[in-house]
Amino acid sequence: MEVVILETENDVATWAADRISDLLVQKPDATLGLATGNTPLALYRRLSDRFAKGLVSFKNVKTFNLDEYIGIEEGNHQSYRTYMRKEFFGKVDIPLENTHLPYCSATDNPREVGSAYEHDIETAGGIDLQLFGIGANGHIGFNEPTSSFGSRTRVKTLTKRTISENSRLFSPEEFQPHLAMTMGIATILDSRRVWLMATGQHKAEAVGQAIEGPISSMVPASALQLHESATVIVDRSAASKLKHIDYYNWAVQEKTKLARKFDTFP
Ligand code: GLP
């Protein structure tokens, strides 16, 4: 695992935008696994700015989002489909038919939606790079604590803590879903690279447990310790509970020298 500690939230977004731009030069038809929430917003802004300047294109990119609420329509302003259109898809040249979210309507069978999503990811050739944020309880996507490391795209019931943390995004009279369809942990681990992005002091405890704690389904993000190409990109605040910061910084410096030598997507 590589742990990249940067000064600010903006530096995290720039670091990620630089690498995604590099990846798209090497592989213009890459498949990206995307996330919602506050954390990736600055990254999406940077990528759409670069697109506007003609520096990057998403014309041949395919995307698969981690999760989507159950119980609200795709067009609802609270849906993750709407978030993605507003924050990213609508600002770049990606054809909407190349974008996927695990949407399960009231008449759909969730099991069928889950297996169809897995099938679509496989047909697309798998995910080259999966981004995810982290919930304060260590969740990734909507894989709440106790989620199996063998899980695949399915319905998850959100914890009361997650519902309460996300309630700031819903007005009091608005329906807030308690269920979501989410990629499973095994789905995420199948991606060729995984990136955990976290910013802010409120993420420090979860980041510490995910990186330096035991691998446990009680901290779903700790599953990234099992991945052969996992990178954690954090700002100083989110890194504040890590015990091995000196080593992480030194390792990044050494690896950067090597990457320059071989001119590879680091
Ligand atoms: C939600 C999403 C996660 C996200 C998490 C943290 O529960 N399902 O994918 O990582 O919130 O969100 P934020 O980035 O806003 O802190």
C-alpha cells in the first residue's frame, strides 16, 4: 500500500487529477470506478476544468459508480445519478451511455440488478482505477461495518450513524433512504488499482484504522490492505492519527525516483 500525505484538500484533488490525466493519456478508453460525497468534488472540478482547456478527454472512458440510493428515482435531485451529472458527466465529453450506476427501481429485482452490474463491469473489461472515500465508521461505497470481504453488488441497509451523518444533505421534510445498492468489497478489490481519498480531521480515526489497524469487516476500508495496488491519498488532517508518517513520506520519495526512471503511471 502507498500512503500519500499532502498538505491540503486541494493538493489531494490536484494529485488525483494529475494521475487520472496521465492514465487517460496511456489508456484513453480506461474504465474508472467513481464515488460521490464531498471528497471527490474538487477532483471532478479539476478534471472538468482540464477538459474545458482541451487537456483531457473522456470520450472513450467508461465509468461505474460505487453506489446508489434505493427508494428515490434516478432523476431525483438526491440521487447519485443526478450528483454525477451535475458535478462531472454534464461537464465533460463522456457519452452518458458509458456511465453506470447501480440503480434499482421499485419494480426491479435487487438481486438481478446486482448481478447485472457485476456482469457489466466484467464485460467492460474490469475497472482500471476505483476511487472511494471513507465514512467515519470506515465504510466504503455503502459497505457498512460487518460487510463481507466476499460481497458483490447488492442491497445494504445503512447504519443509523451513516444516515445521521448524511442527513445534513436532506431537508427535514425530504425522504432519506435507509437502503442503497452498492458494489461489494470483492467487487472493489477486483479493480486493477484502488484509491482511497480522505480529507479533514473527521476522517482521521477511520483512516488510521483502515491503514494501520487489523483487517476486519468491522472497518470495511481495511480491505484495501489486501489489494496489490492500493493508494491512500490524504491531507494532513486526515493523516493526523497515523503512526508511520515518516515512513510513508520516505517511501513516496523513493518510489517517485523509480517512477521517473521507468516513466510509468505511478
Ligand atoms: C457516503 C458514500 C460514500 C462516501 C461517504 C463519505 O456514505 N456512500 O461513498 O465515501 O459518504 O462521504 P464524504 O466524502 O462526503 O465524506
